[in-house]
Amino acid sequence: MYIAVALMLVGWSTSTLSRMFAIHTCFVIAAFHFRVRLHEEPFLARTHGDEWERYKSRVNLWLL
């Protein structure tokens, strides 16, 4: 979901050539990243323990 929204925002800001929309897009993508790193990953580590660590070692963050 985060990747889809980020791609839509990048597409819209690119197609409109709006500098303000591009800045907004950067802030939204940064907010997504910090939410995942600071909230979701610690929650998953607490609730799933070693299983989460094994999964995290196999899967790249943001599909990179």
C-alpha cells in the first residue's frame, strides 16, 4: 500500500510539474519510511520475535 501510494504521488507530481506537490511527495514518502521503521517494525519484532527476524532477513525493505 505504501509503495502504491508513493508511486501515485510521484506520478502526479511528475505529470503536473508542480514543485510544491513534489515537496509534498517527498515528505509523505519520508513519513511512510519513518512510520515503518519506528512503529511497525518494532511492533512486529515484539509480537512475532524470531519469526519476524527470519522474515526480515529474507525480504528487502521497500522492494529494493
